[in-house]
Amino acid sequence: MKELIRSNDPVLVSFVSALLKEAGIAFTVLDTNMSVMEGSIGVLPQRVLVEEISVDKARTLLTEAGVGNDLERDNRS
């Protein structure tokens, strides 16, 4: 799994999740309950991960949807 986005904006995470689900791209959202553990202050970001074979498709989808600036840097050489 590779990290696609990291954000403490629940609307962005929800939007990205909806786009990925609609496109049939398997994903996982991590750290959704961490802010509750830390007192619900919303400082800790949630992470959206996709399978490595779907990274390019997911990045293209999110860029076309206008949230390309929120993508994590592509660390491939």
C-alpha cells in the first residue's frame, strides 16, 4: 500500500474516498480515530492508502478532480 494523501480535513478525506470508491479503486483510510484518542482536536491527519498497482490511476483521478495539490509526493525514482 502507498500513501496517496495525508490530511486533517475530513471533507477532503471523504471526497477522496468517494472518488476512489466510485472508480473502483481499493483504498484504506488510516488514523481516523487518532484525533478522538488525542482529545478530538483534529490536529492529527488521516491517511488514504491505495494498492501500489493503483497509485498512478488514483493520482490521475484526483488530479483531474482538482485535488492534485493535496497528493503526497511521489517518492519513486
